[in-house]
Amino acid sequence: MSKPVMILLAVILVLLQYRLWLSHDGLPSLLRLHQAVEKQRIDNAELKERNQVLAAEVQDLKSGLDALEERARSELGMVKPGETFFQIIDKPDEQ
């Protein structure tokens, strides 16, 4: 091969290596994308677990009155007829 062809090939090789290692769409970008994908997988797994818990809660509320009654008592402070509601208030510590 002639010397100018070798120089041209060397220049092309250097440019390609620069683009691979240092440009914005090279290897650093690929590593950032891999990290973003892994974070999204973790987020998706957490959301999937949360959705399963919510679906089970919805199923409980649809199928049984016990869960509905428990929720009414705890969140709304409801009592059954004939029951007496007692609220105990702790006395604040005086120093």
C-alpha cells in the first residue's frame, strides 16, 4: 500500500475511535442508557408489586363486608348501632 493510503486509513481509525470513546453518542451514552433502563426496571417492579397489593385490596372490598367494615371503622371512625365509642387521649408530659 502506498503511504497516503496508510495515512488516510490511520486518520479514519483515529476519528472512529474518537467517536466511539468521546462523542456524545458513543460509549458514555450507551452506559447512561443502560443505567436508565436498569432504574426503570426497578421502578416497574416496585409499581407492579404496589398494583398487586391494590388489586388484592379492591378484591377484598368487592367480595367481603369485613374489609369494608374495617376500613369504615379505621378511616371514617364509624361505629355500629349499640356500640359505644371511647377515645383515650394521653396527657402530655409536663416537665
